[in-house]
Amino acid sequence: MNAKTKRIAVLSALAALSALLSSCGDVEPKSTGSPPAMRRLTNDQYRNIIADVFGPQIVVAGQADPLLRTDGLLAVGARSARITPSGFEKFYGLARSISQLVVNEDNRDHLIPCQPASAKGADDACAQQFIAKVGRLLYRRPLLPGELDTAMKSAGLAAQTTGNFYRGLSVALSGMMTTPQFLFVVDETEPDPDQRGHIRLTAYAKASRLSFLLWNTTPHEALLTAAEKGLLHTTEGLSAQVDAMMASPRFEAGVRAFLDDFLRFDQFETLEKDSVIYPAFTVKVVEDAREQVLRTAVDHLVDRQRDYRDLFTTRQTFISGALARIYRVPTTKPSGNAWVPYEFAPDDPRVGLLTQVGFAALASHPGRSSPTLRGRAIREALLCQKVPDPPGNVDFSLFEAADSNNKTARERLTAHRTAPACAGCHKLTDPIGLGLENLDGVGQLRATENGAMIDASGDLDGITFNDAAGLGKAMRENPATTSCLVDRLTAYALGRSATAGQIVFLDYLKATFVKNGYRLPDLMRRIATSEALYAVSAPEVDVKPVQSAAAAVATGAALQEVSP
């Protein structure tokens, strides 16, 4: 039995289990929706869409402005994102570069489904065939007549002005890729035929929510076809699409995207370490540290369908040649870019996700470890507990100066906490982060600091521990660990934190998560097939005028390229 067949069998079993639980009264409670909104594409989603629509050979040379993390997630920040004039210029530059690659001589024959009557002028029939095909994927629904007319006019005018059919297609495509219909995932609605006076998401909007949750990309053709036929408005049709998508190898990409956001791994893009202090911490180590955590989590949670909590106590992982030097793995280490399964010995201090380089290095300073940063990362990212920012006038000199009396971080933090303004926050972070002090600023093992033995004991919400392994066990048994995952995954799917009217839905998810052995795929399936994911209420504002105005600006900017 191959991996795909095994995955299908597991998902079928999960579906049967869900049906059994429903028959026993474990039914999703009613919850309220929120007004429809728009979410800007993330940079990863942008790249995924371009690869899916045009192929991996079309390189996205650059990226747009970063999103602001809100309530712990970039996916929530995308809901309030706005495109500034300089941000629009970045998107327009990307669109021009991509559209020129699509129509060049190397790609046009397999990306454009027809040939023009003449390459030296306009051909409306061929242009319409191409624009309608790619527009359906870029806009995540069929183009409206006005949208198609606008793109056709752009293509025709540019082709006539330049005397080049393909140039015309490039200009039209650039314009389409700078409209809100592409750059934003729009909650388009329609009257609900089953509830007079109410609205519902269109089937295409449902397809978008589903696809970005499970695959982190635009809906594929089969999902769009299901939406076109109205199948996503039925329980059976929606479940069938969810099962098929979760059985696909592409489901792994969706899980990775959520974990990357949940663990705040966008911070790897700006991670820096002092090369004099840590000469082994190279750019390759940075790349592999991120990949190791994601690879370990996907293997554990998706491929093996294991308990989410065990991520904090497992000794099983994967290592690369670059990471082997950091972990000081002996002669059996992998070479080159290869990844191999690896299990740390029972007496090894490394246990669970928190002791991997990807966590230990990210939550540290450039030249030293930081119990405070590590404790804060655990509180905020993994337990969903906000830690107040330090006051602006804090004196860090007591902590930063390693003298004869305060050699270890524990001793320096004890001195630092004498300041009343610091004590409250440090009580939340330091007793946790000190459990990882046997790992230096890049995650290498150590027993001493400045010649003094390290004491890695600590406390997490009343559970004491002596080392990192004990901290992992405390994380595993803390109810906030699994509660946080449910909260974050639900917010990730919805694009916003749950409202007061959805607390009952969160409680339902948390209860079933426990019943089903803390399995992430089962939790994702429940969210993907839930009524709550697609529930909407009356809109607060009409987004269509905004869309139309921005579309006109985008098309006008594209036409400037070829105007006399």
C-alpha cells in the first residue's frame, strides 16, 4: 500500500468516525457569522497561484509588502491589509514580469491555448479564449462580462498600438493581476434560498476558503467545477471535495502553511547571528532549521496521524548535513542536501520541538540565548497568552553584563527582576525559558555558561521541571497547548479571530479534538466541513465599488506601458 492509498484509507476512517460521532449527538452547534470581507494574498499564496496557473518555470522575482501579524497570525492581518501606492508598484512590477514570461517564445505555445491569425495585431477570439481560461483561475471564479470586456479592450488596444498580439495579452494579464479580484480573496455573497432575508457565500467563495485552508492556493479546476454545479452547497458535495483534497499530496502544503504562520516562521527571513560567536550557523542552517521543524511536524501529524501533544516530547525528527554540524551528530550524518530520519538517544537532552534549532535559534538574540524571548515565544505562539511589551526605559545593563557574580542567564535575570517594572512580565516568561538554557543562541548543546554550571529547572503554570525534557512534558500536559492550536487554526481558516457568537463552536472543536486523540487532520476536516467556516452576516460596507475603482486604476496603469 503506497502513501497516497494509506492516506485515503485513514481519511475514510476519519470520515466514518465523524459520522459515528454525529450519530451519537456530537453535532456542530449553531454559531453566527461575520460580515463578508477581503483578505490580501500572502506572498506564499501569490507564488503558489502563479505556479499552479502557469507552471513552476514562471519565476516570481520579488515579493510584495509583508503583512502585519494580528492576533498571532499573518492570516488574520491579511484581513486588514491595504495596498499603498508603493505597494501597488511592487505588485505591478511583479505582474509585468510574470506576464512577459507567460507570453515569451519559450512558454506561449503551452500556456496559450490557441494561435492568433496574425501575431502582428489583435485577435479577439484567441485573446478571449486565453483570458477566460486564466481569469477563471486567477479570480477564482468565471470572469463577469464587464471584467472580460475590460481585459479584452486592454489586449486589443495594446496589440494594435504595438503591432504584437502577445504584447497585448501581456498587458491584459498585467492588468488582471493588479485588481482586487486577484490580489484579495473576496467574500462574495448571494441571497440564501433557504433563509429569506439572509445571505450566504457563493459556491466560488466557499471554494476559495476551502482551497486556501487545505492547499494554500487558488481553487483547482475540479473544485471550481464542483462550485459551478452547486455541489459545495450540499453536505455530501462539500465532504467529498474535502476528502479528495486531504487525500492529495498537496494537503501537506496546506498544513505547512498553517504551521509556518502559527510558529511565526516568517521571522526566519530576518534572522541574524553573530558569525564570530557562531561560525557554524550558516545561511543553509537557517533554511534547514525551518524545514526541520515543518518536516518533523508534517511527518508526525499528517503522515503518522499522531497526537499533536507528542510534538513536545518526541525524539524522532529529520536532519540534514548542515544541521548535523549544529547537533554534533557523529560520522553517520547525512551529506549534501539529503534529509534522513533521525532519533535522538534516550539520554540526549534534546526532546521535542522546543529543543530543535528552528525554535531555539529563532527565539534568541544574535549573540546569546534568551530565556525571556524563549519564554515569551512559548507563551504567545504556542499557548496564545499575551505577554506585555517591556517599558521603554528598562535598564538591560544588569542582564547583559556577565560579571564574576552573575555568570549565567539565571543569575543575571534574578538581578534584572529586582526592577519593579520588569518583575511582572519576567515571571511569565523566565521560569519557562530557563528550561532551555542548555541550548545556546543557535541551539547547540552546552552544560556551562562562562564557566558556571547551568541550572535548567523551571516552572510552567505550576508544573515544575528540571530540564528541557521536563518542559516538553509540561507543555504536553498543559490544556492551553491544545486549546491554542484550535483557536489559531480556526482563526487561520476564518481569516479573523472568533467572535462572541462563535465561542460555542470553538468549545465544540476543542471537545472533539480531545475525543479524537488530538489529531490535526481530523480537526482540519471538521473545520473545513463546518457550517461556521462559511457563515456570513449582513455586510457592513459594500466592497464592489472599491473593487471597480481599483480595477480601473490597475488597467489604466497597465495601459500606460504602451500608450503613445
